[in-house]
Amino acid sequence: MTEPDGKILHDIVITPMPFGKYKDRYIYQLPSHYLEWFSRNGFPNGRLGMLLSTMHEIKQNGLDELLVPLIKKLHKH
């Protein structure tokens, strides 16, 4: 098993959804049902599709906690 790409996780935390019902929400904030819709109907091409697909895998496998340190660091609530 390979280590997760830190840049991908970083981008999931800082990239807003550029369109649709959840426009301007960060990728990590998208609900599972939205990501599942993309999984069934096709992820967008390019980096956005890869980020959405990765977030879908993270949620599907219950690995959301992987993102918590990055979220705290990058979004200092």
C-alpha cells in the first residue's frame, strides 16, 4: 500500500467546488450522497475529478479523520 499523496489531501482541504448545488464548499465538506452521484454518473475530467474521486474513497472507507489535522492547520477555526 502506498502512502497518501500529501498534495492531494492538501488540495481536497483547500479546493472549493466550482459548480453545482454545493458550489464554493470545500471538497472535503461535500456530502457522501453527492460524491456517490458522481461515482455513478462519472467524475469530471482532470484534477477536480481526481479530487472528488479521492474524497469519495476517503468517505467510503471511513477515513475522514485523515483530513482533520490538515483542516485544523489550513482553516484555523
